[in-house]
Amino acid sequence: MSAPALSPSSSPSTGTNSTHRIVIAGAGPASQALVKQLVRAQFSGSITVLSNRDDAPSELLELAALPQVSVRFGQAASFVDAASRCVATADGMEFSYDQLVIATGSAAADSPVAGAHGCLSYSTIDDAARIGAAVKEVTRLLGRRPLGILVGTGAAAGQAEAVLRARGVRPVRTTVRPAAVIPGPAGSTISAAGIVFEDGSSMNGDLVVLAEERIARDGLAASAGVDTAPQGGVAVSQDFRTSVPGIWAIGDAAAFDGMRLGLLVASGPAAGACAAQLMMASAVTARSAA
């Protein structure tokens, strides 16, 4: 299917009175952190966040309340015309930008395991704090060191195991994908206590952590002609720039040295560094227009 032809709603900034426009495709933790960093740095332009979520969680409503921020709920970015610096959404809306940040995150490579909602999950470094808090509560309830079942392979599973060990959990790791999750005891706050495999065998513990393979959502970058990593993900340099001028990537959609950025750096520090680069780009644009 051919890409849609875009006619930008307005051209990139060219005058001294123009407002520098940043569009962020995605509304997950990396996007939210980036908006907060830009606001903290007193970015004076406009920030548009394109969210694929139809609901309005409190964290996004807080961002939408900021005067220079516009959050478009249920309007996921679907195509980028890099030549005219314009983004189109699935429902036909178009947004011109001076700088575009792709923060579309990643998706599970496989369909969810039955009962997976009761498990802890590890996909990026940001999950370490959440897992740590859950482990602390489980340890308090049990009155002993918990036994954890860890499912997964690759870098994410390795990081998850290190997180569990550092927090006093005895992890038992399996690379075989389970068919279902065994619920915890009735009335317990521990939602998952084991797993069952296709052959009927099982593993039991006190908590279950899924650190399964994820795939970076890099389709939007491909539509803009942006280079992607061999194993997936928007290829970025150390300053979060992509191969196309004016387009950046952050969070789990991005890849540095072939690895998902979410496994290399937490969203907060990454957002701070990216915001600094965007502020410099905005200043350069302002000086050029003066």
C-alpha cells in the first residue's frame, strides 16, 4: 500500500515570531518524562503528544493541563512526511513539526500468557523500581526470602535476574514459555505464584516475573525513511538523533548499538539528555530565523 500524500497544516518556523513546534509520537513513560524535562527547561514553543490511547490516564491529563502542551488522545501517528516535516494520524489529522520525537515504545513478541496480568513484568530498566517495591511487599507478607520464577531469555531476562537477586529474591529461571500462570493463594495480594507448561508440568514459587522478548515499534520511523537497527528499533546516535534531520527517538522504540534503548538507560536520564538536545536545536532555529 502506498503512503498517503501529506499537505502540512503549516510550514516549519521561518520567522522570528514563529513558535518552535515539537511533536512527540507516543505517550508512554519516555514521552511523559521528555515533556516534563522540556517544561522544566522552560521550553517556550509548543509540544504536541500523539497518543494511541483512547482513555485519559491521570498522568496524561496532568501533562495536558500544561499551557504549552497538547495531548491528542486516540490519535496515534501513522505516517511521517520528513520532507515537509508533517505527521499524519490514523484518522487523517496532520501536524507540522520543527522537531519530531518518536517514542512509540515496544510490543510483546508473542501473545500474552494466560493469567499474565498477575505477573510482574520486566521490559525496560524503569521496571526495576516497580519490581523492587512489589518484592518488598511480598517479603513482608511472607516473612521470609521469596522464591521467584523468572521467564525469559536475552538481555531483559538477565537484567531482571540481577534485579531480583539484588532485592533478596531466589530466582529460578526458565527459557521455556509457559501456557498459563498459577494464581496465588485466595485472598493473598500475591497474584501469581507459579507457571504451567504445555505438557502439564509446573514450577511453583512466591512470585512470577515475565521478561519475554519484545519488538520495538519502529514502523513510523520506516515511513519517514529513518534507519532502523538490524534487530529492530529506530537507530539513534548518542544524542538521540536518527538518520533523518529533525527526527529523534527515545525510549524502547529506539536502539543504540543494536540494543533497545530502554534496556540501556532509564527514561528519566534519557529524557533529560534528549530535552537538552531539543533545546539546543530550538535555539539554533531561532538564531537562523533572526
